[in-house]
Amino acid sequence: MESVRSDPGSAGGGESALTVKILVAGGFGVGKTTLVSAVSEIRPLRTEEALTEKSIGIDDTSAVASKTTTTVAMDFGRITLPNGLVLFVFGTPGQDRFWFMWDELAKGALGAVVLVDTRRLADCFPSVDYFERRGVPFIIGVNRFDGAGQHTPQQVRDALDLPEDIPVVDCDVRDRESAKQVLITLVEHIMRSMSGRGALAR
């Protein structure tokens, strides 16, 4: 399988490690860059540019007034999980005008985290639709912004009309352990999905 491969440089002592490519998606300003930066064990790659007057009327910053930059290509980080699995984590751009890059970023990805801000829940619909159409396993990470209210994961699931087998988890992407747990939940979901597909193929 292309997206699970041996990486001889990732494990200490010259041992090889399994690497998995995953995506972090969601609407504009939902915390994708923050999550990648929080979990990465290497200096994360960012492709951020300053928001300018040209984005007025295009990028809705009403709920994220302090946001001054935006991802124009991708974010990239790497994290090694306790079981030795190495995740290559790619953050996608959130705005519609950068969606032409998604197909390229999604190549070889085994799964995705869709981050949501409950104040702007509709912003995550395109990401959910994208992964559903392509049969890519995904989970929902509810990023707890200050002042966002206390919607339960089940309320978010119902609002997004998601089946029970898709995990919906609370998180604070600024906190490394919280963001890391989101990725662990995704890996577990991917493994269950792959196991289910294998059972159907037999």
C-alpha cells in the first residue's frame, strides 16, 4: 500500500518505521496550522501569507478577528506515536480559492481530521463531503474556541448528519496532548476501517 511505507530514517538505531500520510482539513481559521504545529516533533513547514485588503469580503474573519495570516498551500509536520508509527501530517488550505490543491495533497492519504468550530459549523461541510465522496476515513475534531458554547459531540454529530461509526472528539489544538489524542483517534479509526474492508473482501 503506497501510503503506508517503511521509513528507515524515522526510527532510532537505523530501524525502519511505518509511515502514514494524513490530512488535517476544515474551514478558514479553524485551527489546522495550530494543530500541525502543536504535534510536530520537527520544525513544521508553513506556507502562510498575511491577510490583505484583497481578502475583504472573501475571507470571513468575524469569528477569528485576531487572525492575520492564512495558509496558501499546506502545513506539514511529523509525529511518532507511542507504537512507533510515524505520521506525516499535512494541513490543507481552508479557503475555496485554494481547493485546487486538495486533490494533490490527498494523494496517498489514509485518513483525515476535519476540524470544526461550532460557531461556524457550515464551514466544515465541504471537507466532510470531500472525504465522503472519496471514501477516505475521517474523524471530526471539535476545536473548543473561547466563547464557542458547549455543544456535545453528539449534538455536533447530529448537526453534521454523521453515522455513529465516525468519531467526534473534543479538542484544544493549542495543547499538544489534546491534539495528539485526535491523531491517535484517527489512526484507530483508519485501522477499524481497513479491517472492515478486509473482512468484506474475503
